[in-house]
Amino acid sequence: MTQLPSLLAGSITDFVESIAVAIPRLLSGAVFLALAYVTVRLVLSVVRASIHRVYVGDRELVGDLIVTLVAIFLWFGVALTFLKIVGMGDIAASLGTAVGFIALGVSYALSEMIEDTVAGVYLLRDPDFNVGYRVEAKGVTGTVAAIELRKTRIDTDGGDRVVLANREIEGKWTYDESGDAAG
């Protein structure tokens, strides 16, 4: 029975010492989070402003995608750094590795969607492929009605609207000069 009080006293002493060690780390982590919040918000506002100057009008969707990707990378870096500051560096390293493998799996699973998005960015940036232009793509001839990140909509001469995946169009379309709607 005399071991129980000494065991209890030793446990309480260890707990208090652990808290004494953890308090400075938690305070450092809180200060870091406050500074990181301000810094990330500032960086994102600068990125958003500069991106929105480049991608205007119907191309704002590309700019929003870029800003979102930058935000994800910044906040993930903040989370890993916070874990390192509070003494969980091993967890941060494991989390970074796990997220890398998860991202690899997700990118493989979404490869066609990513291919559509990349092709959509190229189509949106192409000065020869714009809304109102007559094009022939994948056996469809008509006027480009809309260019989105994943799909392009073409109005045919018969009045139908055909929706094509951007990966099917990019690099495989021709400009139709007969009956040019763009002028």
C-alpha cells in the first residue's frame, strides 16, 4: 500500500513537469499561428490581386483555381510548421509523407479531370480559340459558345449545343474560316 502514494505522487510530478514544458511550446505555437494567419492573408490578397489582373472576364475561373491552390499549399505549410513548433515534428513528417501519397492517389484517380483542367487553361489562354469563333473539333463544326475549365460548349449549325471535354479538343481543333462568326 505504501507504493500507491509514491506512484501517485510521481505521476502528478511528471504531469506537472510535462505541462511546464508544453506551455512555452503552446504559446510559441499560438504566436506563430497569429503571425501565419496575417502573413497568409496578406500573401493571398497580393496573389489574388495580381492573378485577377492577368485573368479577367471569362478567364477569372483560372485565376480562382490558382489562388485556391496557393492557399492550400500555404495553409498546409502552416499546419506542418505549427506541429513542429509544438513538439510534434515526427507527426508533421508523417503527415507530410501521407498527404504526398494521398495526393498521388487522388491525382491518379482524377487524371482525366486534371487533364481537362490543364487543357482548359491552355484553351482559355489561346488567342485563336475564343467564344464566338467557328471551329471544328472532334467532328463537330460550329461556334464556340463557352470555354470552361473542364468543358467547351459548341453551337452547331443545326442549332444543337455540343459539350466536349477540353482534353478532346486541345491540340485537335481547327479554325473554320468559312462563315467566321468572330469577324
